[in-house]
Amino acid sequence: MMIFRRILSSILGLIVILASLYMIEAASYRLVEPYAKFRLNLSWGDYLNSEINPYLSKLPLDHFLQPVSSSPFLTSNEVLKRELDYSKKILGYLRPVRDRVANYFHNQTNPLATYDIRDLGLIKSAVLPGLFRPATMHDVNQGSARRIGDKIEYSDCLFIYLAHQKKSNELKKLFISLEKPFGFLASEGIASVLVSASSKEALIAQITYLQSNYPNIANHIILYGQSTLASWTLHICQQTPGIVKACILRNPPADIPPPSANGSQWLLAMVDNDYKHSTTLNEWVIRSRSAEYFYPSRLGGLIYRKPVDMTEPLSSVVLSYILQCKDYIKEAEHHWIIDPLPNEPAGDPDPVKEELNSDQDYEAMYLCDAVRKYRILHENDSSITALSNKQLILKIGKAMEALGPSAYAQLSKEDPEFVILYQSLK
């Protein structure tokens, strides 16, 4: 009898110890950021790994959930429900990061005090993280530095918050509401800017301008847009795969087909409770998750329910996802694989050149108010009507520069979109 009691006591003691260890591990995963990352890395390996841990994968951990796949037997609402459940669980390791974001928002009163807010040429009021590194031969060759070893300012990524064209006081209010998110991102090495665009063509021109003139700041772009602006972002990703590394969209439209390539960008769709899901968005998500490496194959395409109590312009879910995108980009930027679909012709490896080959795309790309007004004024001049919009921009820009700085400055105030297009062509 005594032996039986000892055995029972040992078994109960072992159960208590195992239960305690389980609760400690669960609490650490939920609350301790370094441990949550450690467990994820132990499960998935490094960022360029294609295989999961064969031993841990036998455990019922959320890390090893299989992504949702398309099925003709599931309704659109059933697919959405599964995607929402998958995203919530697969992003569980970011809970400590979200807590850190919440604490930052609560404690910070002047989040941009220590960061430089500066114009990037024609793009106003970018928040820069203040990172510097010594210049390399590549920097010298591309004109970013005069000598090897010169101090080069850079950022790990550039986060662009898209807004419709508004009055300056409205944009100022929006910028103030974004100070805490921008400050948090700057503390993590990410530059941020509020960009006001009038069309998707103007937005492409602005992105091209930033990447051409500020490659060390804008080489890796993450876009955030809502509704119509989300539509423009999808169009850009569709037409020029790879120009944007990640896009975070609020209630994206359901009528834009995905790009003809797999893994061209990461995508996080934040949807409201009344959002009407479509098979098109599901195709975007699946195509974004179609990647060789394990991290993008699980995190590259997600649909997440917007938190009901979300009051900030950018939630902790969005900011924590941006940090994950940044971490992956830093490790895998030279291994970013854009895989054309098998049924698509290989063609030119540069999709931007393919898209811009048609005259119609050129005309839409370089249309702005200055060009419209100039065509109206010279509608009877055959030499002007024969010129493309691109040629007219170059013609008008050179003429205004010849008139002097004051004339050019006045034009930049009246039509900043024209100046951006002109600078990208010079």
C-alpha cells in the first residue's frame, strides 16, 4: 500500500511539474518577445529555409498550421472564415510585439522629437530613422557617395501611408494622427511618409521618383492604403510585380486580378465585419503565399479581421506585421524570388518594361493638369497634338526652367504631380 501511494504521489508530482512547465511556456510565448521569436525560429528555421523542424512539427503548435487552399466545395464566406482563423493563429507569435506597440502608444507624448523630418525632394515630410553606414563601391558607382567610407544615410524600409489629395490643413491633421505609428517605426529603423496621390499613375511616378533619387531610403517599400487607394496599390502590384515589397490594405476591392507571378509581394488585407469576400482576393492571398521559402509561404498572404476597438489609424497588428516584413526583407532581399506562372510567357525579365511598352500605358502614366491645360491651349497646333504626354512634360519642364527658378517654383505649387513626373524623366 505504501509503495502504491509513493508511485501515485510521484505520478501526481510529475503531472504538476509538466503542467507548470506548460503554463510557463505558454505564458512566455504570449508575453516574452525574445522567446516567441526563438520558438518560431526553432520551428521554421532561418528566413531562407524551405523545410520545417521535423521533430517539433509533430506537436500541435500553431506554427505548423497548413495555409488555406482554394476549393470548389467551399463558399466564399467559408473560405474567409478559415483565412481569418488561420491568420489569427499563425500571427500569434507577434502578440508580445503588439503589447510593445500598445505600451509605446500609451507612454509616448512626443514620438518624433528625436527623429529628422525632412523632404525627400518633391515628397514632403518624411520621418527618417537616422541610420548611417559607410559607403561601399556600389554606392560610389550609383552616385550615392563620392568615396568609399563616406557616411550614407539609409533605412531598412520605407513605409508609405497613402492618402487622397486633400487640403494642406487636412493632411497636417492626418500626419499628426500618424506621429506615434511613424515614431514607433522609426525606432525600428523604418522611414515613413504620408503621400497624397491623385491617381494610380501619379502614385507609380512618386514611387519611381523615390526609388530613383533615394535608393538607400526607398529601396524596399511597404504601402498602406484603404478602399480606392487599396485599389491603386493592387493595380501597381499587378502591373509592376516587385516594385513594392509588401502592401497592407484596408477592405481591398474585389475586382482586380492578381499579378501573373507568384511571391512578388507580401499582402495583409485588413477587413471589417461587413466586408464582402471574393474569390479574387483569395487568389491574391494564395499567390502571395506561393513561395519557395517557408516564411513567405506562411506569412506572405493573410486576411485579418480589423480589431473592433481599433482607434489609431494603424493598429498594433499592422505595425507588428510591418516589423516582420522588415526582418524578412533584411535577410532575404538578395533572394527575393518572383516566379512567373507556368502558363505565362517568360519574356523580358523586367515586368516594368513589359508594361510600359504600349503607347496607351505611356499616355496614362504621364497625364497631369499641366499637360491637359497645355493641350487645350494648343489644340489647333498639329506639332503639339503629335507629341506624347511624356514628350510634352519634357518640353514644358525645360521651358519653365529656362524662365527661371521663380516660374518653375510656381508651377511646382500649382501642379506638384507634373514636377514629380518631370523629375523622374530628367
